[in-house]
Amino acid sequence: MKPLLFTALLLGSMSIAKPAAAQGNLVVDVMEQAVGSAPQVMASKADIERANAAAARLKAGPYEFEVNASGGQRMIDNPLASEDRYTEWAAGVSRTVRLPGKHRIDRDLARLEVELANAAFDQTLYQERLAFADLWSEWVLADLLTETSSADASEARHLAELEQLRVDKGDGRQIRADQLAAEVSMVGFQAEQDKLTAATARAALLARYPDIVLPSHPPMLDLESAEIAQTLESSADGSPSHRAAQLAGEQARLRARRARSDERPDPTFGVEFTNEFGGGETSLMARVTIPIGGSARREATREMAKSATVAELNAASVHRQLLQLLEVTKQSARMSMMLYDESLKAIDMSSLVLGKMQRGYEMGEITIGDLISSRRYHLSTQRIAAEQRAAMETSFLKLIILGGETSFSEN
């Protein structure tokens, strides 16, 4: 029966030597479907309509025509006058006119209002994709570990059954069968724990994105594709966060220019028609009113100038943080690739050791305890390989998001 035991061990040793086959870029497709239905994304999309209305308001300007009217009676205490009571009235219309330079700045501010809303929408998508990546990565890791531990439990169960069969036929010792039964209990617990962890991770994804349909097991990125390899050359310049920070800086500079131009107040032009002495005197008057700017306008200019400086520094800070995050993620991807390759080599080596231990056990030179220890070591290398594969998935998915490469899933 020992050759049967050896065969079962070797079959089990190959359970996760290689990762599951990649399924194109289905992961990116699932991510885009999920984040598109997120409430935060829908709210940000609706905010674009608000920005369009705000832009129209800025273009139209804050001023409107004003109409004024007044009336009354004049009484004259003069015995020589033909009448001592006259009805008099006045009416006029006026409007404050925005100076041409201010009009141009307001048009630019209106354009930026819409661009900022679109950038905010892209940034919300970006943040939601990162949230999806975190939840997805937890599911991938738990599922890979579940696959490993389930195969381990099945293999241990089969080995215990074979050893018990030997005992029943009088060709083995019960203590060895009991040791293998204890091993089945331990690895079965690990498999059940991994299974529950995977189910919890999948439930967390569905709780955040209830409108998507998830497969029973997560698909893997196609790490052999050229598009995935190109993510290692991603740049932070196309990041929505960087774009939003740049637009906010441009908006702050324009507002500072607008504040400086407001130091020269807008004039108000008007005309007024008056009727006095019951029509005995009439007049048509033109009026120009220009406010005299004071310290409040100058301080507003200073405030906006400082705000522009702060916005530029914030943009530089965001860019630096993005560069740091991108570089760290690239390094994590490279390291996980290297460690995953090393873990596969470790699996091959532990398979050889396990085979030698089995032959020693058949010759009576190795105890069942030594064989179980070797088997546990081999299975630990498989779990390490699963962890590194999940780390690769996480790093490359985040590189896709950071580099704004989600569109390649449509190719």
C-alpha cells in the first residue's frame, strides 16, 4: 500500500504549483461595472449639471436692469400762482455694466467650473476603483488560499484513508493512522476557515456593489498581456487627482485676477425722466455712478492671491504624493513577481524533498512524523505562492487604476 500513499502525496504536491489560468481583462470589466453604479459616482455625475448651471450664471454676470419710479404732489403757498397743487413723478432705468476684462475672466471661470466638475467625477471614479481594488484583492487572496487548503484537506483525508486501509489489512500500525487522522482534522479546520474568509470577502464586495453579478471564483488578470506589462511604465500625469489639483490651481489664479480687476469698480449707467409742476417742466437725465474702491477690495485681492499660492502648493503636494504612491506600487509589483517566481521554485524543491522523504518512509528510515512535517512544509510553500500571486494581482490592478489604464479592457 505504500506505493499508493506515495502516488497520492505526489498528486497533492502539484495542486497549486501554477496559478489559475488568466481570463483576459475581465477583472477590469467587472470593476467598471461595479463602480459605475456606486452612489458616490452617481452623485458626482449629477454634480456636472450643477456646474453647467453655475457656468451659465458666471457668463451672464451678476447684474440686471433696475427700474425705479416715484411720484408725489407739490404744494405751493403763493397767492399769485395759478394753482397751488401739482402732481409730479419720475421714472428711470439703470444697469451696472461689467468691464470687458472682467467678462473675459468670468468666461474662463465658467469653463473651469465645468472642467472641475468633470475632474471631480473622474476623481470619484478613481477613488471608488481603489476601494474596489482593496475589496477585490481580499477576495482573491482568500479564494487562492481556499483552493490551496481545500486541496490539502482532500489530500490529507485520502492519505489517512489509505493508511487506515493498511491497518485494517494488518499491514500497518494504528498510531500512524491516528496521526494522519489528526492531520486531517487540522488541515480541515484551515480549509473551513479559508472558505469562510473567502465567503466574507465576496459578501463585502456584493454589499458595496449590489448591482453586479460575481462569479463563484474571482477571475485573474492576464499578467502575460502587453497592456499589463506597460503599467510598470505608468505616469502620474494622467491621474484624476493631479488633474483636479491643477484645475483648482488655475481656478484660484483666475479668482485672484478677478479680485484685482474688482479694485476698479463696475460703473452703473442710467436714464431718468421727470415730470414736474403737472407737466410744466420735464427732463430727461443720464446718470453714471462709479463706486469708490476701498480697503475691503484691496484685502480681497490679497486673500485671493494667497489662495492661489496655496492651491499651487497643494497641486505640487498631490503630484508628489501620487509619484510616491505610484513608485511604491511599481516596486510592490516587481517584488511580488520576483517572490512569486521564487515561491514556485520552492514548491519544486519541496516536491523533490517530499519524494525523498516518502522513499525513506517506505524503507523504514523515516517516521510518519517526519513525513507529515515535510508535507506541511511543502503545503506552506504553496500558501506562500498563493499569497504572492494575490499580491501581484493587487499591485497590477492598482497600477491600472493609478495610470488611468482602465480603458484598455474595451480593446
